[in-house]
Amino acid sequence: MSQKQDRFNKRRLRSSYISVVVSITLVLFLMGLLSTVLFHSKAIANQVQENVAFTVLLKPDSKQIMVKQFQRQLKLSEHVKNTEFVSKNEAVETLKKDLGEDFIKFLGFNPLTDAIDIHFQAYYTQTKSPEKIEKELLAVPIVQEVVYDKSLIKLLNDNLKKVSYTLLLLSLFFSAIAIALINSSIRLSIYSKRFLIKTMQLVGATKSFIRKPFIQKSLLHGLFASALAIICIDLLIRSGTDIMPEIHRLHNQEAKIILYTCILLLGLLIPWACTYFAVRKYLKLNTDELHY
């Protein structure tokens, strides 16, 4: 009878450990997945924003040396991704192709001016309003007008904020539920050993000595769960890259290392905290209270 009871307790304890590892893995996988989606959505939005050009129309009487100096200053700016000088002759040829006719013959002169297309870094257009950028560019003496798609930039910034906040709230909501499930699983596994904890305490074992094996085991479970979560996320990213090769351009090795490091740290921190407080609870209970 005793052997059957021992086998039953071992199976129950093993299933409890498995449920803890699975719970931690699911939490870390979910958090990693939401973080990856958030990063990729932001990377896509950044690429789109960096492709939005601020076209600076230059004054007809602008001297070439001043134009080159202005373009050099733009290239040296950390906020500018790239610039492209478009002469009025090049602009005419482009417009002819778009219109499908030679409007110069009709007008008798070229109404266009030299221009510089400026592509700013995404963070610059996100943190600084387009109106302020336009005002700064108009302050340059050789600039006649600044042309850009105001509605598109506003739409991109608004949608990026909405997506970021939505994913963040979802991440916090599901993480809170998942952490509660992890905490419940860990408490259940420690509950089965509450009498052992109290016995060790009664024979003179210190609290740190009693906690040590529980925390070591929980850290081992967290490490194993972190490894599983990282492998699952990495396989998912690789599968997504095979299906949609264009996603590969969005990959950032540093961001991936940071993500996996955070998953590993959370995989150790969550079970450690849950185990610490669960063991502390039973250390504070009286012997009579262990039966409830």
C-alpha cells in the first residue's frame, strides 16, 4: 500500500512539474511572440515613414555652390537618411512620362525648379511634427517651398501608436493571466510538500536552507521552459521567413539577442519569485494551519 502511495505521489509530483514547465513555456512564448509582432510592425512602419519624401523646391536664382552646401549639410545630419537632387530638366522628363505629353511645347518654357528629395529617419518624423520640419527647411534662404504628404505622415504616426498600445495592453493582459496560472501551479506543487517544509523547520533548518532546493528546482524548470520558448519562437520566425522572404529584411540580430535574453531572464525571474513567496507562506504557517 505504501509503495502504491509513493508511486502515486511521484506521478502527481511529476505531472505538477510538467504543468509548471508547460505554463512557463506558454507565457514566455506568448510574450516573445507579441514582442516580435510589435517589433516587426514598428519596423514596417519605420520603413514606410522613411520612404516618405520631403521635397524641397529651390528658388530659381539659387547658386549651385549654395545648393551643394545645403545638400552636404543635409547628408551630414543624423536625422536625414538620404537625399536626392532632382534638377528641373530631370523633373520635366519625369512629368512628361507621367502626363504622356510634352507640355513644354505648349507653355514655351520650363515652369519647374530644381528640388531636393529628403528622406528623414523614422524616429525624427515620429517625434517631431512635420510642420516644425517644414518650418526649419523654409528658414533656409534658398528654399522656396516644401512639399510632402501631410495626411500620410499623420496616418502612419496615429496607426503606429494604436498598434503599439493595443499590442502592449494585450501583452500585459495575457501575461497577467499566464503568470497567475504559473503561480497557481507552483503553489500546488509546493503545497504537496508543506508538511516536509514544516518538519524541516521544526528540526532547526533555517529558512534559506529550506528554500534552497525549491528555488533551485524552479530555476531549472524556468531555464528549461525558456529554452523551449526560444526554440519555438525561432522556429516560427524561420518558418515565417520561408513563407514570406521579404520579412528577412526586417530582422535585426541585436533585437533578436535582446528578445531572447529577456525571455531567459523572465523564465528565471517568474518561477523564482513564485517559489520564494509560496515557500515563505508555508514557513509562516502554524502546524495546525497546514491541514487547511
